[in-house]
Amino acid sequence: MALSSNTYRRIFVLGSGFSKSFCPQMPTLRDLNERIPFGIPDEFPHLREYCTRFLELCNGQPDYLDIERLSTSILSAQIFPGVRESLYHSSLRFELLRFIASEIRHDKGMDADCAAVLRKFLSGCENFPGEGVRDTLLLSFNYDTLVEDVIAADPEMSSRVAVDYGVRIDPADRSAVRAPRTLTVDLIKLHGSLNWYPVKGASDPLDLKNVCQVEPCDRSFPIYREDTPIYIPMAHAKESFLRGSLFNLLWSKADYYLKNAQEIYFLGYGFPKTDMNNLEFLLRHRERFKKVVVFEPEGSPVLGRLHRLLGNLVESRDAKEFLECWV
């Protein structure tokens, strides 16, 4: 066990492969490429029209229109010829973020077997903050609410376990009566979360004091459901989101905990070569890496790249299958 609540003995770093393993129907960002442009719903007309027009300009070649390039183009643009173009671009930005959030948000319940494995894993990650002991941290690059949902769906677990995000994010319904819970699952979400929203009327939504937690069962949910959750959508568009206190504090805490951990495990995180910042952020702690679990076929370029990067630490395996043996 960790000797202090200021550090963690072990850290599990979660990537999109972790969520995909337990909830196969939830698309990853890479899966969204198949929905562009013709799978974009009618509620995002400007985004669909923009993508369709760009595809025509590229002579119908879809290689130029993946979700990462699209996000970088829309979210990084700064200069516009006039007010009309600026307003149009604001609409594009809003629709892009809403599109990504709506696709990744999952409404269907998890398979019972998957939920049981995940609950058992999370039970092994429970901390005892009242006793000053925090042993395990989950460090996630995902913004889905898979962990929160599986805890909330289990009456026994939800009555004793709270999710601790590492920073104080108050519920939107602050007047609601909530029973105290003695245990925590500590979950730092480095790219934000689909259940975090800017407080109504906030001038800077990415400042920690202006962030609230909103769940579908909350009284406040109807007034937030048309808003955009707080999350960082893409590697190349990240810089414009890293202002204010929220993400700065999350990343600073994560770096400190990684530096002081004894064991670091990666589940479904493939060290994408497109994100230099993340690579540097993680690889400087590589002497404490214990296992990197990714689900890639033998002989795939991704698996070969990871073996060259991390050697024998890499195991090609489904995250759920790995945790079935772990727990």
C-alpha cells in the first residue's frame, strides 16, 4: 500500500482500447473516420456540408478527410475575411465538438460479463482517503464516462464508492442530498470528460471554478444537454484548450504522480506517434513501466512500432481479457 495520500504506488494509464474492449459499440476517434462525411447526422448541417465540399475539392479522396485533420483545420483557424466567415466558423466549431461528443457518448448498457470484470477491477483500485491512503490511480486519455457509469449502475458499489477526479468538480445540482461514501476510485481525465460542462454564464469555461459535473439523472441535465461538454478533442488542436486552471492542474498532478509511482501499466493506449507532447510526457517515466497492453494483430505496423519503442513490455491482448487474469 502507498504510505501517503500524496502519491500512488501504481498507476493504470487508460487509452481508447480500454473503453473499446469493455464497450465495443462505443466508437473510438479513429472509428469516426467512417462517418465522415455521409454518416454525419442531420443535426450538424454545416459540418456535413463543409466535409462534403472539402471531399469534392480533393477529387473524392477520403484520405485527406480524417477526423484528426478535420479537427486541426477547424479548431486551429484564427483568421477570417469578415464577420460572416467568423460566425460560420463558430458554427463549424460548435457542430464538430457536438458531433464527436454525441458519437462517443454511449447510451446502451454494458454487457453483463464486461460490467462484472470492470467492476471487479475497479474494486481492486479502491482507495481509502479517510485513512490517508491512496494506492491506485487511473490516468485516462478518454473522455467517455465508462468508469463512472459502471459504478453508478451498481447499487452496492455506488453507495460506498465515489469517483475522485483529482480536482474539485462540483455537481450542477449542488443542493441535492448525497450520502457520504468512504471509498474512492481516483480517476484523472487528462483530456476532459463528457459529463463536465462549463457553468452557465461562465466567461472562461476552462477555469476550474467554472466547471460542473452533470449526469443524465440530474435535475439540471435538461438545461445543459444542448451545451458542449468540456474535453480536448484532438492532439493537434490541443493547445487552444490548455488555458485556464482546469487542464493545467490536471496535467501537473498527473506528472507528479507518474514521477512518484512505483508501477505504471498501460491498458489500450498505443503511444500514438502523432502526439509528441504525450510521448515526451510519458516516456520520461519509462523506467517504472511494467506492462503495455494493446490489442493489435501480430505483424501489424503499430505493434512493431511499439515493440521497437518499449521492447518486451508490450503485450498484444484485449484489455478485458488481460484484466480477467489480473483480477
